[in-house]
Amino acid sequence: MGGAGSGVIASGGAVDAHVHLWDTGRFSLAWFRSELGLPEVADAADFAERSARATSPVGPIAAAIAVQAADTTDEVRWLTALRHPLVAGVVVQYDPVAAPGSAPAGVERSGVVRGVRVAVPGRRADLADVAGLDELCERIGADGGVVEFLVRPEQLPAVGVVASRHPATTFVVCHLGLGAAEPDESWAAALAAAAGRPNLAAKASGVVTGRADRRLRRALSVAVDGFGAQRLLFGSDWPMSARIAPYDEIVARTAAALPALGAAGDAAFWGGTARALYRV
């Protein structure tokens, strides 16, 4: 992983900072079940076809960050071997059981890996049971990569504490630390506290649901108040989001629910911040 950028880089279109790509004929996903209504193959060509129908406030979707959906070596190899104009970088999954403190084997030699995701919503609220976490954060930060967290709202304070222990590392919270939960006062307070760490950003991904968009407006308003547009990133969570709405509708509903950001804020949220953090 190369050195991280800083500031907001001028955008030539939008960056989707959170998509998942897979091919269950090539590797298994432990959580994948037919009743989830998800495709067995969701590859870069599929994403390109669907994203081509969408237009963000800064233009069409020009690039995407592919986030590993599970945690197998076969999946890492497939993801990091992808060569598609829209796939600007890959975030791989951390396995604290198989390799505590280490990124998956071989990712250091891949020029497309931009960070590691710590997906631990089932762990303790204080994250004390995530083996090797501090070692991982130091290593990824030293390599200029991003450490992402997939957590539930109760774990947001612990993410802030981790970020405070590693001020030279860039952290990103997936799905605003909310996902499909309700944006209640306890979540809002926890997100605001975490946002106090200047090395912590958040993805507005996975927060569009089938419910009324006043929920979405509330979640995005809290996020903008805490992080500002300069530390927020758009993410669709495709193809998980396809169970809610088509890709272009996810983009449109996000844009309609956002508070007014101004030209500079739009440029940051819809692509500039992702370009800076993931060096794309």
C-alpha cells in the first residue's frame, strides 16, 4: 500500500466508495444464501452496467472501491486480480482469528489494495476482544492505507478510542455505524463523539432503506453536522442495496436527502474525499 493523500482532490465524476464484487462459482461466501435474493455473480461488468444509469451531483460514476464481502484467500486473490476501469482500489477483510494483527497474505504485493476492513459487529462494544487490532492499525497506517470499521452503533465510541491511539492512521466507519438501524439519539451522540477524531471519516453507505426518506435525511444530517462533507464519502453498498432499489435510485435518494453542501461540499462527498483517502 502506498502513501495516503490529503485534502480534497478535484473530481472528474463520482466515486462509489463501497461496492461488493463476487463470483460464488469461483469462491465461497460463508454468509451467502439463496433466500437473500442476491446474485451469485456480481462482478465489475455488472456494476458498470448499473452505475452507468446513475448521475450524481458531480456527474456520472467514474470509479469505485471494492470492499471484500467475506474473508477467504481465494476471494482476495480474485479481487486483487480484477482489472476494470471502474475498479480504482480494493479494501480487504481482516481476520483476527486466522491472522491477528496482519492483513491477508500477499496484499502488500498488490498495487490495488487501499486498506483493510475490520468487520466486527458481533464483538464486544469496547472491541477489546478483537485480537491484534492495535498492531494492525499501526501496520496499515505505516503503509499509508486506510483501516475501515464495520460496527454497530454501540461500538462507535470504541472506534473513536482506537482512532485516538493511532493518530497517524486514517480510519473510516462503514454505513455511518448505523446501517439499517434507527438513527436515534444514542447513535447520533456516539457518531458525533467519534467524529471528534480528525483522522476518522465515515461512509454514507448502506443507509438507504425501504422506509420513508425522513430517516435517511436524519442520518445524513447528523453525519454532515459531525464530519462535514470533507470527511464523508458516498457509498452505494451495491449489490446489497439492489434489494432496496436500483442503483440509480440509491444515488438519487442519497442526493435528495443530503443537506445543502455547496459546490465544494458536493465535490468532496461525491468523490474528492474518496480520491484523497484511497489515493485514486
